[in-house]
Amino acid sequence: MANDLLKGKKGIIFGALNDQSIAWKTALQAHAQGAELVLTNAPVAMRMGEINNLSKLVGDAPVIPAMPRVLKILQPCSKAQWSTSGDRSILSFIPLA
């Protein structure tokens, strides 16, 4: 159910590899709630995954390759929460505005 909770908000989704990833599901829900998104992932993951399909599902969101330094730049300016899954850290949504 869309309530436009994120209408007018912009965010970056990191790590959406395929429809089984937490980031993918977060992107779908954020878009359903009215958020404007940018999708990003490591270049190797972008080649292996289906992020361009997700882009079409969430309003033709721009897809950009991310490098580790992007996370270091964005982390201080967001209030996003990190969660851990096994050995991997996952950051799904960073609200930008």
C-alpha cells in the first residue's frame, strides 16, 4: 500500500544484485512510497546482477558504478543504519533529502 511516505525524498540504493537482495526489495518499497532513487553497486556486481531491470521497475532510476570511496564520502552525511548479514555489511537506503 503506497502512502507517499517518501514523496519528495531522494535516496541512493546500494547493493541491489537481483530480486532476492534486501537492497532490491528496499528500492521497490521506497519507490512505491514516492522516493526518487539512484541505484549503485560495485562495477563487478553490476555486470553480474540485474540492476538495470530494477532501474526500469523504479521509474528509470539512474544506475552508477560505486567505488569504496563513495561510501566513505556519503557515510558522514547520512543517518542510515548499517546492518550485518554474515560477513557482509549491507547499506540499503541513504536518504539524501
